[in-house]
Amino acid sequence: MTIAEAIREYVNETEGLELYEQEPEKGLGILVKGDNSYMETIMNLTKYFDDHNVDDVNLELEGMYVECQGDDVIVFFPNIEA
């Protein structure tokens, strides 16, 4: 499983998250809705990678950043195509 596949599966399995692909030039994004914590989302995503033996050998997670959008937060992975 690739990093992108793991992120997509994690988002599909987790309530309060959606894939954010409206700005593909910024890379793959995770929309963290409302009261959910983006930091907790990142920690749980990391655990998901560990639990599924997914390694970031190509450093695709490098440069991850967040943007606020009202009450929501978008976590962008600029090295992963949306």
C-alpha cells in the first residue's frame, strides 16, 4: 500500500474527515471538520501507517502543512498528487 492509498483509506474509515481535492496544486488534502483536532488526526494517521506497515521511503509526507478554513482545518501533503 502506498502513502496516498493509506491516507485515502484512513480518511474513508474515519468519521469527521474528508479528502480535500479542490486545490490540486496544493497536493492531497485532508479536511478535518469542526471540533476534531488536526494534531490528533496526524497522530492517528501515523499509527494507521504503523499498523498497516506503510513506510514513507520516498519522503512524500515531507512539507506537510495546515490551513484554517472557517471552523475546519485542511492538512495538505504537497508531495502527494490530489
